[in-house]
Amino acid sequence: MKNNILRILLFILIFQISFSANSSEQFNFDIKEITILENGNKFIGKNRGIITTDNGIIINADTFEYYKKSNILNANGNVKIVDTINNNEIYTQNITYEKNEGLIYTKNNSKALDLNEGIEINADNFEYDLNKNLINAKGNAVIRNELKNYTIFSNVIYYLRNEKKIYTKDQTFFFDLNSKYIFESSNVTLLIDKKELFSNKKTTISNKVNLYTTEKFRYFIDKEELNSEKILINTNYNLPTSDKFYFSNAIINLKKQTFFGS
């Protein structure tokens, strides 16, 4: 009995060393239980564990499946990914990591944290391109920046971390929590460092008092200044005595409630 236990322990130790050394793209496993199938191609890990890689990725999950020939890892159950190089964290339930391509796909209740920028992203699914440092959030996507006080809702959001840029596809809502205005648009781009928001699609901008409808806009968040084309301004739009103004081009200070147009 003791000899059998020693053989099992020796096998696991030899497996871990040779597996780390011989994989073309290195994975290191710290897992309580491992099963090897398909003539050494498929590895199944159970009972929670940690996988580290040679490119700064740390993955925690309840179960793992690794396919050695294709260098693809599946992880399931309370998954946490730490990107130590880019200082990102991802939380989800299921991932597929195509290591040769540098792509991580998540499924179900995905959350990403950019610890440098204070940005939190939530969506149904992510596609995380490690080489481009880009997160594509799909399905009920939300980005919150508590440091800069804005929130973005859209079905598809791209976060280009290296370029400090966010852009969306389809219908988008942008909440500027400082000015209390809500932007409803589509295909919106946010330049994070410049603090500029813009779109060439029809947009409505509103608070409890005023409503603006424009064909094209650029919003300077810090100054709360709106530059727009073909804009209809509707002041006190919830009251019977509201006023309407149309301009081909206009500059509007949302904070001071002043505008200049032509």
C-alpha cells in the first residue's frame, strides 16, 4: 500500500516538472487532482487549483482542461484571471485560453478591472486580446469609471487599453454623473486621457430641464462643453412654455446653460 502511494506521488511530481519543461508555451499547474487522457494530450484538473504562465497570467478556477497539442486551456467555476503585466483582473465562470493566439474568451457574468485606470467592465462575455491589450465586452456591457465619474451602457464595448480609448457599437447610453446629463447615441468613442466623447450618429442629450437632439457631436467632459452640428435645442422641454432653437452648428456650455450657434 505504501509503495503504491509513493508511486502515485512520484508520478505526479515527475508529471509537473516534465509538463512545464516540454510545453511549447509554458503552463505551470498547482492542482490537487490531475487526470491524463488521450495518450498524454488531455489533462483534467479538479478540486480547485492555480495555473501560471510564462507571460504573467495567473488563473484560479475550480476545474481545468488542457489540450497540449493545440495549447488550449479551458477553466470553469469561479474563475479569476490576474494579468500581472498589464495590471488587469478578470472574474467569470468559464474561460477558453488560446495561448498560441494570445486570446482569452470568457462566458457568463464577466467582470474586468483595470487597476491602473479605476475602470470596471461588466458583460455577459469577453474577448481579451493579450497582444493588443484589448477587451471586447459583449452582451449587456457596462463600463464604470468611479474616478472620472461616468458610466457607459451598450451591447458591445471595446476597451483599447494601450490607446486609452473606448468605443461602442449600436445603441449606447453615456451618463456624465458630474453634469447629470444622459447621452443616448450609437457608435460612440471616448478618449480617456483627453476626456472627449464623440459620435457621428444621431444623438439625444438630456437632463431634467433641457433636451438636445443633434446629428453629430463632440463633448468635452471637463469643460462640460458640447460642440454639435444640426442641433435642436429644447429648453424646459417638460413644461408647456418650452423654447426651441435650431442651429447648423452650435457650442453649448451645459454647466452654465449658455450657447452660441449659427
